[in-house]
Amino acid sequence: MNTKFPITLSDRPIAYVRPIKASELPDEIREQLPGVTDLYAIHHEEGERLALVTNRAMAFVMARQNDFYPVSVH
């Protein structure tokens, strides 16, 4: 039987938190981040980047403060 069941983690939209390298970013953003090599990106469920932060814990806090349910992506 192939019955699909929706998985509901929260009534809030999901925000994906993933580590990225500063070298992956456009030049104009890298220029604003002297000395920063590792960041965390917060993405909307549909893939749109919402924010960049330098700390994983801050990424989760920021997502929650904006009514998202944060999950880690590797």
C-alpha cells in the first residue's frame, strides 16, 4: 500500500539552516565580511536565502524569532 501521510513538524514554515563558505558568496557580499570564512545560511522552504549569520546557534534563534521552524541541512 502506497498511502502518503503528511509529516507535520510544526504549524510554522520550515527554515533550513546550512553551513556555507564565504568563498561561495558573490564578491559584493564577501567584501562586507573581512576575515570571515564560515557562515550559516537560513533558507525558506522553497530555497530562497533569507539571512546569513556567523554562528549556528544565532541562525536557529533568528529563525525562531521570525516564526520559522529551523532544521539543519548538511
